[in-house]
Amino acid sequence: MQKIFVIIACCCLCMQATAQPNIVQAEYYIDNDPGFGSAINIPVTAAVNIADNSFAVSLVTIPQGIHAVFVRSKNASGHWSLTNSLFFYKLPANVTVANITKAEYYFDNDPGFGLATNIPVTAGTDLQNISFTAGINSLSVGIHVLNIRSLNANGNWSVTNQLVYYKNDPAAATPNITKAEYYFDNDPGFGYGQDIPVTAGPDLQNINFTASINFLSVGIHILNVRSLDANGKWSVTNQLVYYKNDPTGTATSISKAEYYFDYDPGFGYGEDIPVTAGPDLQNINFNAGINTLPVGIHVLNIRSLDANGKWSVTNQLICYKADLSPAANITDAEYFYDTDPGFGEGIPVVLNPTTNLADYLLPVNITGLSTGDHNLFLRSRTSIGWSVTNMYTFNIATTAATPFININSITNTTNCAWANFRISFHATGNYLPNNIFTVQLSDAGGSFASPINIGQVTAQISSEVNCQLPAHMAESAGYLVRVISSNTAVTGVPSISPVTIHDRPNLGNDTTVFIVCANETLDLLPVFNTSGLLSNWSIVTPTQAPAGSYQLIVTSIYGCMDSAIAIVKQDVSTWTGTLSSNWHIAGNWNTGKIPTEKTHVIVTGSAINICEISNADAFAASIQVKTAGVIRVINNRKLLVSANCSPLPTGL
């Protein structure tokens, strides 16, 4: 059973002449308030003060994640205390807590993880009551911050705990405290407060005094206490908020309640909480509107007003508004060794956008690192910002020489020919300013005997490169990728992950198909070979396509695509006679081809040579002879006109 243990430490300053009622009941709940008296009971012995009372909180039914435990008590008069809260995180049930193996401390400036002063510890899952001596000889006189953190066996560092510390001048003797005083609310000035009898000494502890409250009005007041040393130096003024009851009055009805988040709009200007007037409000539930709050930590403030126009103390509850929008995609990552170069300055790792990086294989380059222990740091980035930096400790037994180039990530290891993808690489060694890193692709069997260059970048350091494959390639799951450099010349090692490439469908070139008359339609399906492919035409009924331009997109079983354009139109050819008078010479027509039975022929009078059919029969869909145009048919040849279209194309 998972449990957390909570210590209730109550400190009461009693300055009323009347006796304080005993605390007779205590209870706790997790996250959601079931109402006063309906939470889980905490066994207590009735007393004015229940100090150092411990109890176990059952976490069996609580899900993994962040939660808050709330604790409150009730006195014999039926009045409940403020509700105290404590945030905690419940780990998954199957998580094994790693031993803490190392601890360290430093003052003021962080030297880096693992580089601070060691704190001797015995490995264990929990370090308690560990004492150590922190060297302060090198510290200057004044205020310093002591920082302490620990490392577990998984290589994860704890949060760094801080303690503000003042180093005295060891040459100066500590002066005695010679005087103490107190006052309520308004400072009368140093030395003009009410005297607290003390015996002069370097340290005042367990000093009891009676503060007179007879002259105070009913309501909230602040008790202030301070002391003076023999050198005439006053201490910091300590404060305690105190409420003086009306010993003769009766409880006044609470007539109003309100709440607000974070910033006080002023008494009476908060959001209203519906209440029924009464001397005590219990089990009041209300919904606090959080729609306008940004994601993050906020403070909920609640207070009430009685019939005499007196406001209560404002109670506060820390809450966190979660971001319920979809998780932002992780877009890239980086790693570095030992010393943080700054966000975005590490070794790049290219990624396809994803919300979760689980079991991601990342080959890292350790050439050039010295022998001994090193720390590998890894972090990722989303559109919101960078993640926590994770650390892994490893040991180098033998130094590996540089230069060396390896590919640490490929965004897509399965691609279609002509596809784009990105790679990132880690290059150790020194490279000159004009150096070019080139990405090379092997043949289908993984050989680099005749590599294909698919991308490059001019750089001197580890980088990422955009790559594009050739238009058509042999099907294979054995392609490899490597990076070479030009200056210094280095041939990188092949990628540890092979690349699978599927060839794209090949529809061929765009094509034009002819209809004879303008009102005809054409069946586009036989125009391209689409056997075994999923086809998608840009026309709803490709079997009845009128004149126009239509796109065909085909997809293979591997998701590889190709496209082509089919243009449907009438074939119109104008006689130019550029080369001769011979109809059967292609160069004599503006289309560069001899007319067929589907061609609408136009003969104008501006041709260089007249049009003559002399050595073979000729064919046309229609003939239009313009002013001064001439067609001569000789040697018993024929001109066969086969179509009957209206209107005829103009050709202009």
C-alpha cells in the first residue's frame, strides 16, 4: 500500500482572556472536498493544540500523477480551521525507485552537474538525516546560497534545494542582544515599542512575554517583535497575524461570500458565491470559472462578509490549470556531452513531428572524448519550448580517434523514389570554412562503389541536410546512407539503419488525345497504363471527357505516387509551305506533323508554297481553304475528307 505521512504542526498564540475550546476532530481528503465532516477521519486526542500528530494517507485508489492532500480540524464550538494543503506526486505502481548514489553541494554559482563538491552518502532509495560539513573558508563575509542535489542510479539529478546563509566576519565577536520590544499594527519607531524583558546574551530562545491586547479593537491585527544588540543594530521585525474576538458579542450572520483568482479586485468586487445567511458556512459548493485563466499555477482566494459589514480573512488555495489541448508535437531534438552549449546549439537530431518519442534509437558519436566518465545530455523541443534535459553517465575506456562522421537520425527509413527526407549527422574533427558535407546513397545492395549524391550542406560542424531521391529506383530494403566531407576529406560510416526504397509508378509523359468534332467526348481510361494502381482522375466521369485538360494521380500499394496530364482537343493544322509544296512533308505544317483523318486542315493564301498532293493520297477531317489559298491534287491522287463537324475549328 502506498501511503504518505503528514505531520500536523499547530502553533497558537493565545492572548484572549477566555479559554480556548479543544480541537476535537480532524479530517483529510485528496483533491475534491466532500464537505466539512464528510472527509476521512484523523484520530486525535482532544486538546487546545495538536502538535506533531502523524497519520497515514492511503493512496491505493489514487491514480498516477499530481494530487493535493487537504487537512483541517474542528473545535468543540463547532468551528472548522482553515484547510491546509500539500501537493504530492504518485508514481506508477510498477516503478522501481532507483538508489540515490551521489550527492553534491555548491555555494552561489552552479559549476555544472557532477562538478560540485561531493557529499559522502551510502546508496539508498531515500537519504534522511545526512549531515556534512560545507567548506566556507573561501566565502566572503555576507549572504550566500547553499545548493544541494543528488543523483540516482539511472543518471537522473534531483531538484536543487537551496538555503540562504549568512557568513559572519570570524574576526568580529557576536554582540549580546540587550533589548527586545513589540507593537501592534503601526510602527511607533525603533525603541518606542512595548518593552519585552530579556537577559542580555548572544542568543534569545524560549522567551515568553504577555502582549497587552485590551486597547485593541475587535478584528485583525499584526503583532510585531524585534530586538537590539549591544552595537545598536536592530534585528528584522518578525510579524504574526492575530484576530481579536469580541468576548461579549454574539456570532454575526455571514451574508455574502466571493472569490477571485490571483489579483484582488477589491472587497465586494469578486465573483459572487451564492450563500444562505447564517453564523457559520459549511459544505458550500460553488463552481469557480476558469475559462479565462491561462494555463499554469493560480491562487484561488475566498472571503465572506457578515451582517456588520466586516470581511473575513481571505483564504487562499493554490491550483493548477492544465492545458487540455492536444499535446504539442516534438519537432526536433539535440544532445551534447558534459558541458551545455546552450539551447539549440547541441548536436542536432532530426525528427518527424510526434507527441511521443518511445524507444527511439539514437546512435551517438563518442570519438574524441577522453578516457573516464562522461555525461550525455539529451533534450527535445516542441512549439512550446524545450523539454527537461535528461542525463546519462557512461565511461570511455579507450579514446577513439577523430575525424569521424556518423548519421544519428533519418526522418524516414522507408521512402518512395523521388521522395524528400532529412538526415542529421555528428561530425568530430576540424573542418575548414569552405567544407561541404555531402549525403550519399548506396546501391540497392548497400554498396558505395558508385554512390548517388542526394543532398549537401556547407558547414564546419554537425548539421542536418535535406535529401531528395532520384525519380525512379530499384525496389530494395538494403539501401544505406553516409556523409562525406570535402575539406577536411572524411568518408563517414554508413547509417546503422538500412533504408527501404519503393519505385514510383511510371505513367510516362503528359499526352494529348484528339476528338474530331467539338461536341464529342473521349474515354480517358485507356490513355495511360494503370494496371495494379489506384487511380484518381480530376474529372468525375473519365469515360466521357469533353475537350479540356485532366490530371491523373495513381498510387501504388506502397503509397508511392505519380501523375500525368491528358489534354483532350481537336487536331487543327495550318499549311505553311515552309519547305516545299509537298503535303506529305511534316515541316510544311505548323504542327510539325502530317495531317490524318482526325486533322482539321486550314490552307491560307499567305503560305510560301502552294499545297500540292502529288505522290500519295491525303486524309483530313475537314478542309478550310482561305482567301488566295490553293490545294492542288495531281497524278491521280485523292484527298479524303471524313468528318462532318459543325462548327469547324478556326485554328487561330
